Amino acid sequence: MFQRILTLLLVCACAGTVSAQDLSNIQIHGFATQGFLYSSTNNFLGANTSAGTLQWTDGAVSVSDAISDKLRVGIQLHMSQLGEFGGPEVQVDWASGDYKVNDYAGFRAGKIKTPLGLFNDSQDVDAVHLWALLPQGMYPLANRSFYLSILGGEFYGAAKLGPKAGTLIYRGYVGYRSLDINGGYQNQINSGVAELDADLGQPYTPPTTPAGGNVFGGDIRWQTPLKGLLIGTSTMIADLHGSQGAVTFGQPLNGIEQHYAQFERGKFFADGEYRRQPVAFYEAAGPIYAPIPLDWRSWYVMGGYHVSEKLSVGTYYSHFVDAGGGENTSLPANYSKDWTISGRYDFNPYFYAKLEEHFVHGTDMGYYADDNPNGEQPRSNILAAKIGFSF
């Protein structure tokens, strides 16, 4: 682990040195973080957090170049390890060409970030957030790469509505995405596949290729004439199809709706979002067809204050519930409520630290059966600490 951290820091340091040279329009940025997680009960996010763990390493380097006044190309390479999720392999977060015709119209193509709510397309850059963990009901860390980007194209632009009406920013995209074979959703699918294989009296078949599907959607946000107030809405429509041995699984086209607001004034900021994601998931093998209807509903409110140039503090309350299949939403297994208190200290423009306490009630978010073979307790306190370097 520490060798990986050292390697990441070395890459970042070398890239930072290169970026200081005269390389015209080339920009090089990156970050490396090391985190610590401890939970009073239950193991969280695929790691042995009940004993305390340092198995939370993250880092990325991005390079972009302005080919002309209207065309820019770039790529970001990323590596992460969170308990059993992720691994030492370097992945491509995004790699795209961006052609901006004018303020009203631009196009991106390649592996592009997907706009979904306030933070989906910035959750890969830890340094820009106060929080060590964003609300997991909205931005699940174990499935970050699945939501972050797609292979496809995007149209974007902005229109000023006048000095008393603000600005409208719009984005629309279409493409293809695939599951992270080392991610949280795949972990849950593996459990279902193992049960079906056992019912058929055959050995478990691990995944060899990632499941995937088509996706399209868009985002519209309004920078209102009230200074610091942003209001927006996002939608994403996607399907998913995959197989493991004799087992097939997936979902038809389903939609995510996400509505949000953000307010910043001076040293204070506040955000809030609501998201609904109904999913008609299924698993099938031979004569067995197992529908797994889901109806994920989540929301949060958060606020923070920049106490000084170096110190920021904040808190949020996040609420997640699965109302699919007529489930009893009062059972801890079908919801997650997270009250969080966080602080961040910037030692200088490059190094920072975060410390965060989560008071979690419910077990439907962030917990995995194979990490908690004896079941889960309904309540747990989770400490998250992180140090980071960025340039």
C-alpha cells in the first residue's frame, strides 16, 4: 500500500515539475490521497473498518492541451483501492476531445464525464470538496467509476437570459457505459449469481467481462439573478445487460431524476439534492427468473463555513431508502440515515487534511454481506480521515 502511495506522490511531484516548464498550452494536474476508516460496528465499503483500516488509497494525473482556440484534448489516469474494491491497475477516468463553437454550443466526444446532480462530474477530484465522503446515497464511492463517465458524445452550452434573469447552462449526452468489475454493484450481483448457481447445483461463475448498456441524458442548471444561487435538474436513462456462466442479469431502460440547489455567499455555502432511481432488475438461469424491483430514493442537505483561509467546517444529513417491491421501509435493512460532521485544514496550496465523523442508522448503503457474514447492526459510527496532495 505504502509503495503505491509513494509511487503516486512521485508521479504527482514529477508531473508538477514538468507543468512548471514552458510547455505552451499543456496543463498537467493531479492528486494523491491516503485515507483511514474506522467503524464502531459493521465493516463499511468493502474494508475491515471495524478494526480500522488504511486500505483507502486514491490518486490521478490529468493532462490536457489546447490544440486551438476552440479545440482541447485531454486524459485522466486514475488508480484507487478501497478495501476489496478497485486495485493497482491504472484506469482511464476520461479521455476526450472538446470543440467549443461559441458560448451557446460545444461538443465533446470520447470517454466523457456525465453531468448528474451537483457533484457527479467532480467527485473524481478529492481536493475540491470539504467532505472525505460525499453523501453515499447520492454518490456511492464503491460505484464511482460506473457513474462518472461514459463512452459517447455530449452537446453543451450556456445562454445568458439578461441581467435580471441569470444564465441557463445545458448539457445533453448519449453513449455506452459498463459496470466496474471490481465495484460495489458487481459485488452485489456476484452474491445473487452465487445463489442461483447453488440452486442449479453448479459451481459459482465469476465475472470475466463487465456488463454494460446504453445511456443518454442531460442536465439543465440556472444561475439565478440572486447572486450565489444555482438551481438545476438532471436525468439519466440507461439499461444494463450481462451474464456470468448460465446466469443472465440486467435491467431494461430506467431513469434517474435528480434535482438540486446550491447557494454560496461569502464564507458560507449550502447544498441540497433529491434523487429517485427505480430499477426493474432481474437475474435468470434456466427455469429460474428472479425479479428484483428497486426504488431508490435519496436526499441530503449540507452546509459549510470557511472559518479562515485554511480551515473549513461543515455538516450534512443524508437520507436513503429503497421503496421497491413493497419493502417495509421502516426496517434498517431498507434505509440509511447519515448525520455527518466534517472539517478540513489546508496546510498550503498543495497539502490538506480532512477529518469526518458519520453517525449512521440503517444498513442499506455501504455495507456488503460478504464483509459482514454475521449480519449488520442497525447503528454504527464511522470515522473517516484523509490526507491529500494536489497540484
